[in-house]
Amino acid sequence: MVNFPEHAPFDDAQRQKIEDLASTLTPEQTTWLSGYFAGTSMTGGAAPVSQRSINVLYGTESGNCEELAVDLMKTAKKSGFKAQITNMAETNVAALKEAETLLVVVSTWGEGEPPETAETFYNELMSTDLSLAGLEFAVCALGDTSYEQFCQTGKDIDARLEKLGAKRIAERVDCDVDYDESFAGWNKNVWSILGSAEVGKVADVIVPEQIYDRKNPFPAEVISNQLLSGDHSNKETIHVELSLDGSGFEYLPGDVLAVLPHNAKDVVDSVLAATGLAANTRVEVKNVGKASLGDALSSLLDITALSRKIVNLWQEICGSEDLAALLKDTAKSEFKEWSEGRQIIDLLENYPAESITAQQFVDILRKLPPRLYSIASSPKAHPGEVHLTVAAVRYDIHERSRKGVASTYLADDALKGSKVSVYVHPNKNFRLPENDNTSVIMVGPGTGIAPFRAFIEVRAETESAGENWLFFGDQNYNEDFLYQTELQDYLKEGHLSRLDVAFSRDQPEKIYVQHKMLENASEIWRWLETGAHFYVCGDASRMAKDVHDTLLRIIETQGDMNADDAAAYLTALKKDKRYQRDVY
């Protein structure tokens, strides 16, 4: 029998229907139903709130982890738990002492590094001796198997939480770039352990006629595709304009555009030749369905990025003893040396299989991941459009010509009138100040100029009072001064307050943006001390590190600080979102 609260809003007939339902349930289910009505507000509110508190903690570089963390929080609340979501950039390790159940979603950036905004939290967690006994947790790690340190940040956090005394309630999952299925399995496991009644339940919702997003990209028409670099440049930099009419997409300066590229025809042909497979063979592509092998290799599967996982799977097919020796744990350095700069085609040609089916080959490949590009336009200046600044990657290594998948797809195949599949990816960690009166310093050499073109455009359109200072650099003034006319016009009109340029190959000694920063050290310090925000966009391996070190040096010398105080000053800028980086 169901125990109704005294003021339950049911008449006798309704109570009888509920009693009839309860007669079909187990005693435990009937007890739960009584508890449900006892916890329901007398106006027919939601399920009772559990005493268990769920904390969802995320660290993200591109925004994927935040999206998954939001899903986790929604599920927690629907399931009757108290729940909150926290960005690693906005918390500290001490706060974990107050948590009961912690669900962590974190990505790995570069060679095993934490996301830019999660770096301070990560370092503190790795060095603390704080006891977290009483905390239970589960970790979902996002990464990319083409990198050697796959999901390393998630692995580190998972191990460290356990070492500090926390109890793991579900095994960590390590997700590749195609993370939906792996996350869904981990999500279901977590909520089955926590007692959610919502997993797998389909809500009654009204589905719009058409929604374009990550799972359903928009076919954007190419409006323009122009070469930005000069005829004698060592680089090939293009400006691409795409129409967003009909997409429903909205974006802000600082956001990125995800492009779903196609593999180049010559690369597809070389893979088919190496395997001896026919392009018209029908195959089953996971989460897609039936397709011809040619179409699958062209637009659905990654046929270039070489990972240890791919090599292991291929060795099982080809049976090469030499490849097996290279994969031994004792040969990790040899494997790293061999795989550096090589692609899947090298694996197929160097270690051929005597026989392989098209389905076997497809099954070892991962989904072709999207490429993210900083948006180079403001929607205020270019309504209904989105612009990109792209450097086409072409090089020779291991006696073979190589090409960047997405960059050369955009350079060679994204011709005017053609369609490119895209979706907008918000980047909340790279935003202009909310106060238009705040000044900004922007460091963006090469294609790193992209988001700053958008920044300057929107500030010009809104006639923002804050000053704008841009540091731009490239190889040659006459060949590589991207958006030169636009920038010089903004300078004349006052929308760009200062423009400092560094062209490394126009003189015997190399001059880079960090050298220009040092020349203006006192002025940079004055801007920072009066509230300016500092932004960096571009190459992570060298430029961003050099700019970071130079900024630390400026703070130390101009602020008359020691190294520790300068580092603390810069950390405070990061925490206050006055030092933001979009590096790749």
C-alpha cells in the first residue's frame, strides 16, 4: 500500500489508480513510490532531492568537456541529486574537501599537458598532500590517439585522486576524438552505480525541423577563397569566406569553426594501392552505416594519423615479426623514432599484408576528426558569414610529399560555390573584456592574426573606447603581411591604437614578436597596470612559449619583482581572465 502525505493533491479515484499500479510493483518499488510522493511538493513538483551532492568538474581546451559536463549536471538534477558544475579554471583543490561525489571530465592538450585554463588546478592537485578520504569520484578523459601521451591529464588526475585517499566508483574511460560512444558507455555506468532512474529514458520533446550542430554539420557555401600571401612567399596562406545563411549558427569573436575535411584524392588512391582493395567495395562504417570503401576513405575515416593503436591492429593483420619487435615495451624509443613524421601509408607500404578485406581495414581506422580554426570575422561586420585564415601545410619527409588534411582541403577543394561541412564551437576561454572601455594587447603572428581581426572588427563596429594594441609577425613584409591594408586603415581611423610588426627574414638577424615586446616593455607594463587584457594566438610549440617567457620577464623587470612574484602576478592575470591564449 502506498503511503500518501496528508495533503497529497489526489482524490479518491486517483488514489485508487495509484494503489492499483502499486499492486503490480515489488515491495521495494512500492516503498520508493511512497517516498516519491512524500518528497513531491503539493503542487506536483519534481522528484525528491537526494541528500547526495554531485560535483561535476571539467577542464577544457576547445569546449567539448564543458559540453559533456553540462550533460552530466542535467542528468544529476533530473535524477533528484543536488548538483553543481565547476570549471577547473575557477576553483582550487581545497574545494574538493567539501565534495561528496566528484565527476571529472578533462581533456589532454599537446603532448600530455592539461588544458590551458586547467593548468593551475592540475599543478596544485599533483603537488598537494591534502587528504581526500571520504570523496568518491569517476573520471572521463578526452584525448587524441595520434598523440603519444593519449589522455594523460585524465590518467594523472584519476591516479592522483586515488592516491590522496578518494574512492573510485567507476573505472576511468579514455575517449578518442570520436568520443560520443565511449562517453555514453561511461555515463551509463556511472549513473547505474549512483542510482539514476533517468539513463536511457527518452524524454518527450518537440524536435525542430532542422538543427545543425556537431552531430549534424551545416553545408556552408564557399563565398570566397583568396590567397593572402605573396607570390614569392615561402608560405601559402588563404582567406576563406563561408555563408552561414540557413544554419541558425551564432558566434562571438574568439569562437572557433569546426571544419569536417575530406582526404585528398591522391592520398586515398595511395592507400587503396597499398592495400590492393577496390574503391567500390561496400563496407559498414561504425555509427554511419553502409558506404563504398572509396567514400569511407575520402570523407569518413582518418587515413593519415599514425598511432600505436593503429600499428598494433595492423600488426595483427599483417603478422610482421619486425613490426611486432618494434611494438615491444622494450622498444618504445625505437618505435617513437620510427613513427615520427610517418603516416598510415608508410605503415601499409613498409609492412604489407598478404591478404586483407575492406571491412578489416575499415575496422582498424578511426573517424576523421574535425579541425578547429579560430574565426577571423565579426558577425557585426559580416552578418551571415564566417571567415577563416588558413595556412596550407605541405612538406616532404621520409622521401614522401605530405599535406595537412584540412588545410589543403580548404586550399585546393573549397572553391567558390562548393560546400564545406562546418559547425560553430564556442570558446569561452578567449573572449574580449565585457567592459568596452578596457584596453587589450594582442599578440598574433602568422595565422594567429585570425581572432584579432575579429576583435578589431567588433570593436570598430561598436566604437569601443578601449585601446587596441596588436603585435603581428611573419617572415617577409612584402610577402606575408596578412590583412595589411585593413590593419593600416584601422590604424589611421583610430580603431587600432598601436601596431608593432616583426618580419623575421627581412634582415640578417631574426626578429620576432617577443623582441618587439621587449622594445616596448615599459609601455606593456603600464597597460597591464591600468587594467589591460593580454591575448596570444598562434603556434604553441615555440611562439606561445617565447611570448609567455617574455611577458614574465617584462613583469619581473618593470614591476621590480623576483621570479616567484612575477609568476604569481601572471597567474593572477590568468585567474582574472586578463591573460588568455588560443594556441595550437
